[in-house]
Amino acid sequence: MTNTPSVLITGTSSGIGLAAALEMKQRGWTVFAAARKQVDLADLESQGLIPVHLDVADTASIDQAVTDVLSQCDGQLTGLVNNAGFGQPGAIEDLSLDAMRTQFEVNVFGLQVLTNRFLPGMIQQGHGRIVQISSVVGRVSLPFMGVYSASKFAVEALADAQRVELTGTGVRLSLVEPGPITTRFSKNAISSTHSGLSAEHSRFADLYKKELADRASDRDPRPFSLPPEAVARKIAHALTSPHPRRRYKVTFPAYLGAFMSRAAPDALIDWMLARELRKQ
């Protein structure tokens, strides 16, 4: 495998991760596709990908996955795409401490531990690509997604610092900010809502019921949504281009959010989000 570029992509059971895995396989890369569930791993293998069991919230699982991957690519992994993650919805006042910790364990700490495990090998070989999947809410924090937003703000901050720390090593680090994508992300958030949110006696109880019903239904995609393949193409550019960008934005809301975070006053952003909240 040493002459073939290789990449580990996390969270490949569906959506962006699966689309990215298939994109890189089509480009001739050896693709290690990580997921937690055995049924998903079997499905990934049937599609010509190399399945890797990985739970990014479990350090022992991370260590085992790193060992397994490096043993199959002669210790020379070309790229890492940290896509695994979830969104914990709910007003911050209604979220349990365990729910907030889990959000950061998966979206931030697991991502960073996995990155750090592969860095020594990449630095030693003198090249490597790291792609961190962030979000537009890593630029503009949304009400009722505050803890998820905080985790993505953390991903952005860590990536900005580590990108500079890697200067001169040959390892390049990029952030991808998708925006609304037609995946199972919203429906997957339902299970985390039930486990981490104290909704019954909340002053937002009626709003939670409405939002959960909307997420569970097959409602039309959010405006400006794009398919996961649009994100996969950006990831591929970050992995293959001689000059990868520091940040990749995918949908119009991602571009708008990045602009507003730089140019719009806080009062204007608050007003726009509060107006939308009143509609709900």
C-alpha cells in the first residue's frame, strides 16, 4: 500500500463520511472507513472500503483503530478526515452536564486525540493531510444548538492553532464548513435529545415538541441544502491539491455565516436570530 495514498475517514456510516469515502475510493485511494456499528462496517466492506471499528469517545478504541490502520498501510497514512460527530439540541439551561460532556468528548476531544495519534507518523514521513469537518455554527452560534456550536467553535480554534504549529512539517490542515446538507444529521439528533435534554418542565417544552416532530417527519430539506457529495468534493480538494485551503465553505449559509461573523455587529446577529426564534 505504500505507493497508494491512503486516508482514514471517521463517521462513514452515512452522509458526508460515506460520500467522502466513496469519492476517495473512486480517485484510487486506499480508504479506511470508520464506524461504530458492526452492521455499518459490513456494509462499508461490501462497497470496497476497508472497515475500521472506531468509537471516537473511547480512547482505547482510538488507540486500537490507529494500530489497525497503521499496520495495514506500512505506517504511512496520507490523510485523516475527522467527520464523526453529532449535534446535541436544546436550550443550554436544559442540558445535563453529562450531555454537554458527551458533546465535547465526541466532537472535540475524540477528534483531537485521533489527530494527535497520527501526527508523529505524518511528520516523520514529511507529508500528510488533516481535514477537520466543522460547521457554519462554528462561526455563528445558534440558539438551541449552543453546546453543539461551542464544540464546533472549539474545533475551529484548535485547528487554527495546530495549523500554524505544523508549519514546516509538510503536514497541511484544513477546515470544512458544510452548512445545511441533506443527511440524517437532524434525525440522528432526536436520540440525543431524548437522552440529554430535560424538556418536560422546560419553558421551551412546546417548542421542543414541535421541533422533534419536524425532525422525525420527512419534511422538505432546509433552504440552500446540498447533497453530501458536494462536501465530499471539497474534502477531496483538501486531500489532493498541492495548495489546500485553510477553510472550505460549501453552501450559501456557510458563506453567509462566515461573512457575518467577520462583518456584522453582534446586535444585528442577535436581532436576526431572535426574529427567527419568535417565528418558531
